[in-house]
Amino acid sequence: MAETLLEELQRYVGFTAADGEALRALHPVAEPQFQRISDVFYDRILKHEGARKALEGGESQVGHLKHTLVAWMDELLRGPWDQPYFERRARIGRKHVAIALPQHYMFGAMNVLRQELNAVIDRAYLDRPEQLRAARVALGKILDLELAVMLHTYREDLLSQQARSERLSTFGQLIGSIGHELRNPLGVMESSLYILKGRVTEDERARKHLDRIGEQLGIANSIIKDLLDMIRDRPLVAGRLHLREVLESAVDQLQLAVALEPVAQLPEVEGDPSQLRQVFVNLLDNAAHAAGPAGWVRIEGAVEGGSVAVAIEDSGPGVEETVRPRLFEPLITTKQKGIGLGLALVKRIVERHGGTISYEPRGRGARFVVRLPKA
Ligand code: HEM
């Protein structure tokens, strides 16, 4: 059987059964110190202006994290250092990656634990040099292994980002050429359809089918347009504008009945009206589809410091938890007809305006908030 990463790392640091025993023997001696060590660990982070930024949850978060670190030390010295252990450690590493904690803090942080636990060993085994040495060696190995696992999760993330961007760049080139090639045949179909429609006037069923062909051509054209917009990055033609006007034209285009009073008094923003219209057309179209004919779509507006925020909310089922982290990536879709470019395009356009888009549900339905800088 192929060697697992854990086995490989254990072999590299030379972690043996004897090291496991030395750690287990150390556990009852060190346990009374876990809480204190955890305090030292987080005090060190809180003293550093850069590292402290990661702890934005304030005191209650630190209180919770201190408990998790005590549990972490407990497992560190008790083992078993098997595959489930390794997977739990990798999950912790991924949490650090998820909050974008810079990996260079890991060395210093691990060293705090190393120093504190070594000091415990030195005091406990003062008159037992053999045990002292065995415990220090074992601790060194297991902490190296922990650090390796932690850095491995950063590498994992980097590789997956790289693979994603390579996929997108190949995808972009392919899409560009396919998109252009498809435009011609679709154009020919449209003009032939136009001619046919003029000729088929009597046969009701035939006319219905021609209408359906027309609708489907419209869908195909809009997919191609989205794809080309996505890879093309049209330059912004920006000026001062009222979002109310942009929203009004998006609502008109989709023929929706949505109240615009909540955005009537919003201050101006700097932006490209046609690209921002595309943002709201995509968001409102998604919302209308999700809500269905019996549901509702709502627009809200607010000024938040230097930003103007517009929320699009619907009464549909909302976005599943599992999809949320990748909601704005291309090719992620929950719709049967879509290919997952709408929200990716929205995000790209909003960010090019110096704004943000986020998913902030309140209860059941979906709710997207676009924030743009005030002009
Ligand atoms: C050797 C280093 C470290 C160890 C052993 C460690 C351990 C842990 C553990 C056990 C958790 C709990 C994960 C869970 O909820 O399941 C955690 C989460 C967290 N750690 Fe660390 N940590 C280390 C370094 C750091 C550093 C240097 C910082 C900040 C500068 C930090 C900030 C955080 C934060 C903010 C979370 C919460 C993440 C979330 O749930 O959103 N950690 N860490």
C-alpha cells in the first residue's frame, strides 16, 4: 500500500513508538500547565499588531480559542498519532487558511509552545536526565510534524488555487473561440427564423414551435454574451450616476414588479451604467427565478459610511451552505439552465468598480448585497 503523507512525515522526523511513550508519560506532568501555556500563547498573539488582526472576534473568541488550544495540547501528548489525528490537525490548519492567516506566524506560534513545554520538561525531569532527553526529543519531533501538517494545508490551498486559475485560463481561451464561432450560425438561424415566421401564418402549432426556437436562440445568445463578457473585461466607461436609474432600467428589462422607493434617495456613485445594469439584471433575474411566480423580490438601499449598499432579496429557498463558499466562482450553478457565470461576472464588475458583493441572508431566502463607494 502507498505510504500516506502522515507516515511519510513520521518517517522523516523519525517519530517512533518510543517517542509516543515519552509523550504519554509527559502528559500527566504537563496537563496542569495547559491553561497557563494557552494564556501565554494568546498573549503573544495579542501583543503583535499584525497577528492580532486575525482575532477580530475579540475577547470571546480568544476565550474560546484558549479552550481549543488546551484540547489541542491534550491530544498532542496523548495521541494516538494516527490517520484520524492527522485529519483533525489538517482541518485546524484549513481553518487558519480559510481566515487568510499568514503562514509565517506559525513558526513563532509553534515556538511559544515548544519553549513552554520544554520548560515544563526541564522542571519535571530535573533529576532524570534520560527521561528528560527522551521527552525533549519526542516533543521536538511531534511539534515538527504539527508544523509540517499546518504548512501542508497552506500548500494544498495554493495548489488548488493554481489548478483553478490554470483551468480558467485554458477555459477562457477556449470559450473565446467557441463563442465567436457560434455567433455566426446563431445569427443565420435567427434570420432564417425571421423569414419563416413571415411565411408560417396559418399553422398554429408550427408558429408555436417557431416561437420556441426563437426563445431558445435567445438563451443561447445570452449565454455566449455572458461568456464573452466574462473573458473580455470591457473597459469601464465611468461617470457619476444614480443607482436608482440603473435599477429602474434593470427592472424594466426583466419586466419585474419591484418597488424602487428604498433606493430613491441614495447618493450618487461613480460607475459604468451599462456594466452596473448588467450586475443588477443578473442579480434580479436570479432572484426572480428563485422566488418563482408566487414569491417576491425586494430591493433595499442604505448608506454605510463611505459606501452605498443595495440589497436584492427574494423569497426563494436561499443558497445551500455547501455552495456558499464558492458562490461567486465561475461554473458554480444551482440553476438547471445556467452554466454558472452570472454571479462570477457580477463579482468581477463590482470589484472593478472598487466595490464588494456578498451573500448575507436574513432567514430563509437569498439576499445579495452590493456595496459601491460613494462618488
Ligand atoms: C502553532 C500554532 C497554532 C495552533 C496549534 C493553533 C490551534 C488552533 C485550534 C486548535 C483552532 C480551533 C480550530 C477549530 O475550531 O476546530 C484554531 C483556530 C484559530 N486560530 Fe489557531 N493555532 C495556531 C496558530 C494561530 C495563530 C498564530 C493565530 C493568529 C495570529 C491563530 C488564530 C486562530 C483563529 C482566528 C482561529 C479561529 C478560526 C475560525 O474558526 O474561524 N492561530 N487554532
